[in-house]
Amino acid sequence: MSKLYIVPTPIGNLEDMTFRAVKILQEVDLILAEDTRTSGKLLKHFEIMTQMQSHHMHNEHKMVNKIVERLKSGETIALISDAGTPAISDPGFLLTRACIQNKIDIECLPGATAFVPALVNSGLPNDKFVFEGFLPVKKGRQTRLKLLAEEERTLIFYESPHKLLKTLNQFAEYFGEDRQVSISRELTKLYEETVRGTVNEVLAHFEHKAPKGEFVVVVSGK
């Protein structure tokens, strides 16, 4: 029976892969991977021999209809990203929507995603929060920051190492230097670290210690 499986993969530590995820990846007809080289290492580690095909932000628009036709023909397909849960700041939304429109079954497995552990260990209120993912690079960035400056719920962002200092400086400008922030990097990996404090204190830390790795930034609401 045709079905699309959304399968989370570890964000760093391979031991976070679930037994169920491995079983499904072994059994489906095709795995759609954001980067086949990255995913190839994961599949090799768990001795998964299933055929893989690239599915990323640059080709997903062109591929959606072809994948839907394969699913309609009775195949089972799994979608994975390089790390974490597909469609969370990664490809996946377009294909999921197309499957719903074509009445194709979808099953999303629970599993790793970076922002949940970062939020929980931040020590900031987590009963209500806003996940922003990556801020706009240029167009609309200032408008978004002005809007978020008034947000009372905890804010969660993803950020790359080469933009972290710029983002923290803008947080000081738009949110205020004393706004509480918690930054987690390299979650589940060997050099996992969380730095907490005011925007100014955390900015000073990363000005002294150059940012490395992938970052989740959690900011207290207004």
C-alpha cells in the first residue's frame, strides 16, 4: 500500500536513531534524501541498502509530481533530511501538501529535532513559544525583528556560525541588551554547549570565542 513516511534522523549522535526509523528505511521502495552523501553515511552505519534519490530545496518543486505518481503506483517512499525532522527548516512541506491533495497516506515518525532540547534546557518559559527558524537574510529582516520585539512568548531561531554575531547585535538593538537568551550549539555531539545570559553577555562570550557549529538561539519574550 502506497505511503509517504516522514522519518527524522539524528541531529548528531547516531544513537538517537530509533529502531522503527531503521526498520522503515530498510523496507520502503525509495528514500528521498536532502544530501545523498550525508545520508549515505547514516544508511551505511545501519546497514540500510535501500535506493536513495536527492530531494532538496533546489529540485523539490520539479520532483513533487513525479514522486506523487510513484506513490500512486503503489510504492512506499521515505523522506529524510540531513539531520532532524524533515520540513522543519528543511524540504518536506511541498511533498506533504501534494500527498494530502492526492489522498496519499502520510505517516510522520517522532524523533530528533534541534529546537526542542534547546528550548527545554534554556531555562526560559516553554509553555508557549514561537519557532521562527532562520531569519530572512536581507529583505524583510528588519521588519521581522521589529515585529518580534513585541512578542511576549519565548522565541526560537536557527542560526549559522558566520551570522551569529550579526544576529546577536541586532537582538541587542531591537530586543534590548538585557533580554535573556540561551544559545545551544552542536546538540547531541561531542562539543555540545549551552551559553545563557543577557544578549550582551552572550554576545561578549562569542566575540571572545569564535562561533563554531550549528546554533539554536532561544530568546525570552518581551
